[in-house]
Amino acid sequence: MRIQNYINSELLDPQGGKHLDNIEPATGKVFGTIPDSQSEDVQMAVEAAQAAFPSWSSLDHNERAKYMFAIADGIRARFEEFVAAESQDNGKPISLARAVDIPRAISNFEHFGHAITQFSSESHSMPGVAINYTLRQPIGVVGCISPWNLPIYLFSWKIAPALAAGNCVIAKPSEVTPLTGYLLSEVCKEVGLPPGVLNILHGTGPAVGDAIVTHPKIKAISFTGGTTTGKIIAAKAAPMFKKLSLELGGKNPNIIFADCDYDEMLNTTVRSSFANQGQICLCGSRIIVEDKIYEKFVKDFTEKVSRMEVGDPQNDGTQMGALVSKSHMEKVLSYIEIAKEEGGTIETGGHQVKLDDRCSDGYFVRPTIITGLSPNARCNQEEIFGPVVTITPFSSVEEALSLANGVVYGLSCTIWTSNIKKAHNLANEVEAGVVWINCWLLRDLRTPFGGMKASGVGREGGLEVLRFFTEAKNVCVKL
Ligand code: NDP
């Protein structure tokens, strides 16, 4: 599969003529190539986007919404192709791509198609003196950079609101998972999205990603990825006074009280720990359990997790697929070694899995549970972003809160209890941008989404992201 850039409605090879290999994580084999784009490709895309901006931004919002719905329908029409591509490219179980990733990409375009028709701005009256009204105008050409864990899900989560708000977009999926981004460009061609409105460039972060971040005509950057990369991007974009939205890493606590609905908690905790091989920024990688049920929980959870099957992502019944790349698998395994050195006990997992046949060289790791680590251990502090969780006991609400907040991150938190007062109080105190009580990953796309502390700056979702992708201008009229 030879992937191409999408610039000005054309599918093009990079100007420098260089390509990178695209590797299937389940087999460890090259199955295609992607453009190794550079700054000259970004320049070409920016020129196309600038030319498209006047007519796209002045298009009636209902007309822009129609394009969003057409793109959603275009993905729907090729649903199984998107599903297969996402699973092959990322290593995730095909059932997950079918149930979550591709439906969500469709919803993202539909949601922001509807949202833009409901977007309004404020008016502030100074009785008898003046009336102020706020214009919320599209910014211009904006950059959207997304990671590999939920490739089309997160890519479309940025592109859809940016386009709906009237901006023209230069977007870059991760070089590790470019395939559904490429399919999206085919869909945009099929539905006749005007040239230059959306441009999709493939290549590495340091080359094409950096060229997007530093291009003077790209006025805003919406980035999702690691905290280290976020720091680099913030340092480069800030002196250029670009608008920045940064959705970064996490080390999310999953706080479990003895008074919770135990069975529901147990089933959901398996999912919140290991869905997508633990490679979801919202996974609860630090399980914090009230001491009264600690022993029972460790036993029951370990039993359930040790029965999980790791298998070929293409098989419908597979629960756990491959990690996204060899280097990522090695990073995850190295953290398991660190945990052992720090005195942790591996309750289950802790090693690579060698599968048969076509997957014999794939990047599979058994779901891993670690106990006995101190809260300051590296595996309790640093983001591993794989199928590895730690379990730590607590004896009071104060201790649970202190453990939950005792990391640099602040993305999400899950709380399990039947005591509603305790749940609300804790939700109020916990340092996280997203809190789930007695559930996990229950998403309403209208809600603000994002993290605090080292997990990011700004919020995506609903009207928050439409505000990000527009510039507010106050107009004061003297009466
Ligand atoms: P990275 O930060 O490595 O990469 C994210 C994106 O940025 C990729 O497209 C990457 O390109 C690009 N990139 C890398 N370096 C630069 C640079 N210098 N300038 C511009 N762009 C660059 O993250 P991962 O892809 O490894 O994703 C995993 C991380 O994402 C985890 O930390 C996870 O927590 C976080 N994440 C956060 C979410 C949130 O909502 N807060 C949601 C999902 C994930 P390339 O890959 O081609 O090098």
C-alpha cells in the first residue's frame, strides 16, 4: 500500500521523493510505504490552504455542515475498509476498531456538523451607553497533529471542529499509523471537499510535524501526543504567539472503595486497564484500592486478567492485540524490568508473547499487573502507555486523594463507590480534567475534554473546541 499526501485535493508523492516503511505490528513486517514529507510539502499545503480560506470561511455554516455530514457518510460507506485498515496499521483488535474507532470518527464529523449550526456568540449590554457583541471568526490556516493510539478517532476529533468553524487545515497523523488518515483523504476527494480546505501530510514528527508547528502562516496548533513532545511544541509555538491546544500524557488513578458495585467495577476495571492494549490516554494505569477489599480485588482481578487472550488482531474474538511498534513494546517491557528492580511483584503477565504463524514476529505483551510498589516508584509515576497496571492499597479518603494527585499528570480519574457524597467530594478535589464515577470512557461529545498539570493545556469537545478554533473579537457600539 503506497500512501500519498493529500494537498489541494490531489494525492501526491512528497517533493523530495523519499518514503518510509509502514510496519504491521501484528506481524512485524512491512506492508506499505508512506511519504517522508518535509518543509517544502508543508509550504505547498499552506499555499493551497491560504487560497481556499476566503471562500471556505465565508461559506454559510449550513453548507460547511453538509460537507461534514458527507464525509461521515463517506466513511460509513467504506466502514469495513476503515476497520480493517485501523486494525492492521495499529495492531488493535478488529472488534475494537469496529465498535469504537470508526464509529467515533463518523460521530466526530456528524457532531461538529451539527455543533457549528448551534454555535453562537455573546452580547454584553451597557444599558443606555453601548452594546458589545462578540464575533467568533475562523482563525485561518491551522495545524492538527495526532498520535498513533486512536488514529482516525483522534485525527477526526481535531479536523472536524477546525473545518466546521471555517478554518483550513494542515493535518498530520502519526507516521506509525497513517493508513486511515490516507483513506480519509480519499473520502474527502470522493465527496468533493473544495481544494486546499483540508491537507493531510505524512511523515515524521521532527520533519513534517515541526514544519507545521513552526510555519509562520499556521496560526494555531492542536496537538495530541506525549508530554515531552508537547513541551517541544509549546517552546516553539509560544514565541510565535500561536494558539495552542495540547492534549498530553496521563497516569490516571482508578480509585476503588469497598462500598462499590463490585462486579460492575471488576468488569469495567479490566477494560479501563487493558482496552487497546492499555494504549488509551484515559486508561486507569494506577489502581488504588481500599484496604478492606485489597486482597480480594488483587485475587479476582488477577484471575480475570490471566484468562485474557492475546491474539491476532484480525480474529473477531481477540481481546488483546499487538502493541503499536517494536520500540514501544521494548519500552513497555523495560518498565516491567524497572518494576522488578524496584521491588514490585508481577501478579500476572510481565513478558512478551510469541504467537504462531503470521504473528510469530509481532509485538505482543501479556496484560501485566504489578503490586508492592511504593507510590514514588517509577512505574507509579511515569506513563508506560501499555498493558501494565499497578495496584496500591489505601485506608482513608485522604490517602486515596493524596495518592491520586501525587503525580505530575492530571488527565482523568475513575471513582468507584456507592456513597454519592464521597464521590462528589472526591471529584471536586481530584486533579484531573475528566472524572468518571462508577463508569469509564462514557463520552458525551459536548463535554469539555482535556487534562490539567502535565496532561495538557486547553479543552477539546463541544463548544470549547469551537471557541479554540475561532478568534473572539469584541465590537463596542455607542448608543
Ligand atoms: P508523540 O508525542 O510521540 O507523537 C504525537 C504526534 O506528534 C505524532 O504525529 C508525532 O509524529 C508528532 N510529533 C513528534 N515529534 C514532533 C515534533 N517535534 N513536532 C511536531 N510533531 C511531532 O506521541 P505518541 O504518538 O507516542 O502518542 C502517545 C502519547 O499520546 C501518550 O503520551 C498518550 O498519553 C498521549 N495521548 C494523549 C491523549 C489526550 O487526549 N490527552 C490522547 C491520546 C494519546 P510521529 O509519530 O510521526 O513521529
